Amino acid sequence: MSDGWRYVLTNRARREMGHLDQAARRRIFVALDRLVEDPRRGDVAKLEGAEREWRLRVGDWRVRFTRDTPTRTIVVTRVLPRGRAYRG
């Protein structure tokens, strides 16, 4: 299992996940589990204007993250509703 990717949530992302209802939280964790199985899987796009930041779309939610390739870690930085996900 050490060859595979893993994900970690920043404290901020963990707080944002805590505000979601159980169904939304479950969908996001399932999407993250799929993402670490295959980092090319899912609705993933690089964010414009951000050198190293990506987003994963999960319904009306956006999971913002960075990839640390040497450690094979996806660092989840934000979990936001679509309307707030791209504001500066």
C-alpha cells in the first residue's frame, strides 16, 4: 500500500467538512478514495492562476487540493460550495 497515493485534510478543510451534512461528507470521502486509487480519475481540473492547485468536483461541492508527488500525497486545502470555491 505504500506505493499508492493517500490524502490528508488541512485543519481548515477538516472544519469545512464538519459543517456538511452526512450525505455530502460521505460523497466527498468516496470521491477522495477514488482519486487516490487513480489520481487521473474523477472530475479534476487544474485551477487557472494557481500554480499547483487543483479542484475535484463532487456535485455542488468543490474540493481544492495540491499534489505532493514525491510523497504521493493529495493535500486537501478547502471544501467549498461551488459558488464560493473560486473567489479570491
